[in-house]
Amino acid sequence: MSKILLVSCLLALSLANLQLNIRYRSFINGEGVFTEATAREIYSHFHSPYTTKSELRFKIFSESLIEIRNHNMGKHSWRQGINDFTDMTHEEFAEQRLMKPQECSATNRYKIEKKPSLQAIPASYEWNNFGVVTPVKNQGSCGSCWTFSTVGSLEAHWNLLGKGRNVTFSEQQLVDCAGDFDNHGCKGGLPSHAFEYIRYAGGIESDVTYPYTAKDGQCVFRRSIAVGYVRHGSFNITQGDEVELAERLYNAGPVAVSFQVISGFKAYTSGVYKVDNCGKTTQDVNHAVLATGYGTESGVDFWNVKNSWGATWGNAGYFKIARGANMCAIGQCNSYPLIDNDRLEGLTQ
């Protein structure tokens, strides 16, 4: 009898949550009238009971709800929703999750002798379909996105070369040890610099032997137990050339890319991110991620990108961003690791 009662209670709770989720989705899409009572109901569903401090959080949450509703009622190619960051201002979010703007202009160490045209590659492609991309991770309250971008690309290329499946490399090693290569731990860095560090350090440990802490620490890298390496540093894609980016992504593998995050992006849930008020230069980038594919949705060309804010953010941890217009500087600072000699095919120094 008690088991039946427990199951009934759980079913009732699940139904109530489902109904609330349906209501909240309708609400953020512009249905109904915005009231404080509705906002509080939604807030209490996503957060713990009120405290004195939570009143400030609720105020920010409520203001964010209005912005989300207004956005979703407009004509945009992407949608916004509620997530773990809804009760944070953009300034708070930037302090915790974004790196300081980086000057990421770089010159190619190698050049492509014969660069195929965009027509030579498929209209769409996605490396997740081939099992080489590792799961979405969470950088926490540390501007270490550049380490996740670096490691994500290295893990994918490692899998592509058949070096060993299910190996996950250490972001924390890069946070702690790559400072001599113009990286700055939780304050930011660049994947191209990180690939060079791994090359000169002689390898990278797994995230099991060198676990992530989401804070700056002392370097304790042990080369004797390194499980990955980069023999030839990085290939830096020509600045602003998204045609080349597509060609290299298809022919070489997932690419570490950087762009500028501005207010509103943290609320992304679906669609192709496209705005007209972000920067487009190498000085503007403040977030590094991993491009895993490309395609077209509702007539808009896009890059499919793996983020490092956890699998509950965005579309299971991913987002799509407009392709071909250097959207938010997405075409400016992109690179991938050159692990072995076979990765140098078609390249010359």
C-alpha cells in the first residue's frame, strides 16, 4: 500500500512539474501577462527557497525573464530560455565564465599548398556523428574556456588518429602550467598558445591524474605519466577565412575557435545565433569553444559548436552560430593540433 501511495505521489509530482514546464515555456514565448507572482513561481521552480540574498537574485531573474520574453516574441533566428545563469547579470556572468578579451591574431606556421574550395566539401558535416567528440564539460567559475577548447580539439583529433578512445585530457594542467606561453589561467588564454605549450612540455596528463579544480594552482605536471602529446604545435587558420575553416574542419577534424560573447548569449537555447551588435576583430574575442560541424538551418548557414558550460546549457551543451559573416569574430582566431607527421600532409613550412 505504501509503495502504491509513493508511486502515486511521484506521478502527481511529475505531472505537476510537467504542467509547470509547459506553462513556463509558453510564458517565456510571450503568452499570458507578465506578473511578479508568475515570475516568483517560475523562480521557485528553478531555485531553492528564498533568503535575504535571493531577493536580489529574484530581481535579476525577473528582469532576465522580461528580456527573454521580449526576445522570443521578436523575429530572431534563435531562442532564449531559463538556465543556471538567468539570475546573474551579464557583468557577473562575464567575471565568472568569460576570459579577458584576447589579442588572438596569429600567423600560420604552415600553409596549405592547394586549398580546396568550399564546393569541394559537403554542404553539411558533423563530427559528432562519428564518435570522436568527447562529452560536454563544465568549466565552472573560472575563465578557463581556452583550456576546454584546446583539450576538446586535442581529444577529437586523438580519437581520429586512433590513439585511444575515451581518453580525456587535463584542462587543469593548462590552467596551472601554460603561463610561459602567454596564457593566464582563469583569466584567459589561447588554444594556439596552449598547443605550443603541450608540444614543448612533452605531453599532457589525463584529467584523472591531473583533475580540474576551476581555480589557478601550482604546476605539478608529470611528463612520465602524460597520455597525450602534440608533436608539431598548431595549425592556425587564416584570419577571417571561414571558407578555409570549413575546409579544415571537414578534412582535419574539430577546430578550436574563439568569438565574442555579449549580453543575451548566456540565455541561448536553440536556433542559429545571429546578432548585429557584437565585435568582429581579434581584439574582441572573450570565449573559446570547439567547432564540431557546419550546415544550414532555415536558410541560415551555421557552425555547430560545443561549449564548456555543462550539458544543461543551450542545446545539450551546444549552440549554432551564423557562418560566413564573421559573426562575433568567429572567423578570426581558429586552430587545431598537429599531433603526428601524418597531420602535415598537404602542408609546408
